[in-house]
Amino acid sequence: MAAKKPYVCGIGPAFEVIGGKWKALILWELHLQPRRFGELRRLLPGISEKMLIQQLRELETDGIVAREVFHEVPPRVEYSETKLGATLNAALGPLADWGDRYAKRVEAARKQSEAAKLG
């Protein structure tokens, strides 16, 4: 489990699980359906293969993502969110909404500042 330090609130352990640039994005891509490694790689432009492997392993260790190996030729592996991962994804929804509102606010303020400079 990720919680290794004493925390004063639940934000600490939550961010320990999803901290960094990629974990929340990986989890978001798994919320609709299981995905293969290559699919995740295409859906997350900019992530290296090494980083994706590392992040998936950490999410699997924390019980957020499940890895299923299909014994076929060629071998197939799929990643999916666990029940715990689904609850985390649901908790991230309001945070994503806040981020969208914040980004729009910042963009509007930037445009207003540029217009003031020109006008």
C-alpha cells in the first residue's frame, strides 16, 4: 500500500497513489474499458515505454490497476481499473472539473491581459 508516512488528512495518501504526471491519466484511460499496453501508449502521447511500464507496475502494486495475461499466441496483456481504481477515478472527476474551470479562467485572464496591452 502507498501510505507510508503519517498524514493529517486523506489528500496525502491519495496523492501518493496518483502523484506525478501520468498515473491519473493512465487511470482515466482505463475507466471505459480495459486497454492493451500499445493502446495506452498511443492514448498518452509523450509517455515513454519505460515510464508507462513503471507507472502501471506501481498502480498494480497499489491495487488500482489489474493486469491480465491471456495465454494466446501471440501473448496478450490487458490492463483495467480495479474496483478500488474505479472509486479513485470517480473521486478524480470533480478534480478534473475544477481543472477545466481553472484552465478556462487562466486562458480568459491571459486574453484579457493581451488585449489590454494592445488596446
